[in-house]
Amino acid sequence: LVLVLVLVLVVLVVVVQDFSKQVVKATSELRAHFRTGKTKTAQWRVDQLNAIIRLVRENEERLVLAAKEDLGKPDSEVFLDLGGTVKHCEYTIEHLQDWMKPTPVPTPFVAKPGRSQIIYEPLGLVLVITPWNFPLSLSLDCAVAAISAGNCLVLKPSEISASTSRALAELIPRYLDPSAVRVFEGAVDETSILLQQRWDHIMYTGNGVVAKVVLEAAAKYLTPVTLELGGKSPCVVWNDADLEVAARRICWAKFFNAGQICVAPDYLLVHESIHDRFVELLKKTIRDFFTENPRNSNAFGRIINTRHTERIAKLIEPASHGGSVAIGGSSDVANKFIEPTVIVGVDRNSKIMQEEIFGPVLPVVRVESMEDALDVILAKDKPLAMYIFSNGQQVQNRFLSETSSGGVCINDCLLHVSNIELPFGGVGPSGMGAYHGHHGFKQLSHQRSVMTRATWLDPQARYPPGNTKNLHITKMLSGLTPLPAYLRMFSLRNVGVLFAAAVAVTVAKLTSAL
């Protein structure tokens, strides 16, 4: 037995060392390729984005099967997942040329004559570490952001969603440029080896515990990071909301992907005057969506593994919430099944109200007033998302103005993430940085400041030796002394207007002379 253990240990050491050599070799090759400048061209970026579209469309059946094997996802959920990635690519291709153009900005008087602009440069080599709950879209969407900005990248999918990880590892080299995009599979040891390398940016989606490890590794090289984490995203249902619509939209969002969504409504804050009625609507909606026996419903997924199933099942136990189960509550760890569950009478200080649930369990908290609801929200870390169901502008505005979250959706759930014009990211413990569309392009680009000065005007006043006159000019140019009115008018816009007026007068005189 000892000999077997020694042999296993030796094999593991050899495997880890071999993986480390592969990573070092790959990062060296990727950096060499980046220095050729090929990834900086618009054509290369568009070609890679089109390749992602082809990858999805030509391998739809395999990707759907992989998602089913990992998470038991219904086909409709996978189609929404993949369709969002295709739309992301198409949107990026449509706007990429405009994003890549330098952005002119005003030049201050002290720097005239001259012009200023911002140019967008690729950062270099990006490491993307993605999670198991949406292993397809989150992996490919992060790749879209990195590629649109002209970077080389290494993708590390989650080993927990093993089927999807294998599919991506096999398909990506067949469709994307292998000299600029690599995929590495593996678990903790492999991820640790990847984090030991020098990167120009790291994108990580997952939990806060691992995020701290990522930050610590990034600090060694002062590497910037984008962290998309999570938290307890509150959902407020007020007494002026459309309750039937609210019930449908909340149930759809909470039980989509069996509740394994970083922006899922984590708990409800329901005004006491509508509490009982709304709970009955939730129960009816769950039955309408998933029948009386959700275990047999083809519209409801499964938990990723038995460990997470056990964790969620324990949250349903009375000791974890101090309330009562209004509907659901059953579980089957062996088959990774948790029934859609609503819990009422929840103790606000209970375990279920302290940690992110990340499963199909929905605690409902009865609140008396907006102050009461705000107290619950503000007692917790800033979440990744917040949901407000109310038709009252004052109610909406108060919750918006007195809270903070990564994003907000009013009178619906999740859909703000589907709007590619909006940045997707957290704040505080729920994450840092944001991406999607143009925001992802800018997040993974260096915004380089460029000023170009003319040489035909070079006043001596800026140079030593100084004198009283020069000192007065320096104070005036630095802003300590107000500029005379005639100088404050000296801007490109005003000069342009004066020039146009002079041209118009000259043309008028010539016309009258003729």
C-alpha cells in the first residue's frame, strides 16, 4: 500500500511539472505572437468573432448535450445561453471599427496649439477563469471581450462542469487562432500554476474566497483584474406592484438553471399588506411552471454535483431559516435534485439569510415599511444585482438612491444582464470591473493618452530664467489668476466660428463686387 501511494505521488508530481512546462511554453509563445501585432488588426478580431459564431452554430447539438450532462439544463435554457453569445459577437463585429478609432478630447489653452486623443491598445495576454454555472456563455463572452480588444488569451474553464470544459478544449483550437487563443483544463493545482504566471489582465468569475486567491496572485506582478462574484441579491415586492406579473418573473428568474445564477433573486422582501397573497401566487406559479411533481418536469434543471446538493438541502432544514416551507422542500442528493422551494417566516439572522443560496430555494421576508426593507438590504454587503417590483416612482427612486449594487432591474429579473449596452459587474464584495459589449472592449484595452503639439509657437515665458512678467503669465496659465475675457474665448470652437464668419463676410463682399 505504501509503495502504491508513493507511486501515485510520483505520478502526480510528474504530471504537475509537465503541466507547468506546458503553461510556461504556451505563455511564451502567446507573448511572441502578440508582439507580431497580428491581433491588433480589426480583421483578425472580426475573424475570431465570426469563428466563435461558427463554433456555436456548427456544434449546437454537442454543446446542448454537454450542458445537459453537467447541469441537466432544459434545451430552452441552453438556447438562450448560446443565443446570447452569438448576439454578443454580432453586436461587437458591427461596432468594432468605431470602438477602435481614437477618441478626440479637448485640449486646454495652456497646451495650444495642439490636439489630444485617447487611443485604445490591447493589454497583451489575458487569463480568463470561468465558473461551472454558465460554462458556455461566460467562457465565450469573456473571450469576446478579450478578442475585441486585440488580446491573446488563455481560457481555463471550470473542471466541475467537466463535459462543457472538454467540449470547449476540443472545439476552440479548431475554430479560433491557436497561436493567440489557448485552453487549459484542470482543477486547483492547474489553476494555481496558471496564476503563478505573469499576465496583463485576469478575468475571474466565481466566489469571493477564490477571488482573494486570484487577487493575491495578481498582486505579485501588479496585474489588473476583473472579478465577477455574487452575493445576496435582494428582490423587493411592494404593495403597488403587479403581483401576478411579479410572481411569474421572479419564479422564472429564481428557478432558471435551478437557481445557480450569480444574479438570481436571493431573497424576497415583501410588503406585509400583500405578503400572504403573494406567497399564494408564488406557489401557483411554481405548479404552473413545473407541475405538481417538478422532479419529472423537463423544464427544471439539476444541481451541479452532490456536494452542492447537500449544501442547499441543509439550508431547507428548519435550523437554517427558523421559518416554514410554503411549497417544495424535498431533495434527492443522489440525483442532484432540489425541489423549487419557498420558505416563509424566515429569521432575518438565520444562516439562510447570511450566505448566498445559489440554488432553487427562495426565502420570503415580511417587511412593514421601506425603512424596514432598507435595513435588511443595508445590513449586508453590496450585491451583484437588485430587483424592485413597484409601479411607484417614489418607491423606485428611494430604493435606488439609498442602496448600492452592481446592477438593478425594475419590475423584472435578470434581463438587465441581457442588455449588451449595459456594463455587467459588481461593486465592493460582489466584484470589480465590468464587461459586455463596449464596456468589455474598454475593460481589456489600455486607454492611452496622446497629445500632439505644434512647434511653430513656443513662448519663452515657460522656460527659465523667470522674471516678474513670466511669473504673471505662469500664474494666469495655471489658473491661479483668471484669464482675460479675450483669451477665454480662444478655443477651437470659437476660432472656427470666427473663421467661418470671416469667410462668409469675404464671400459676401466678393459677390456684391461682381
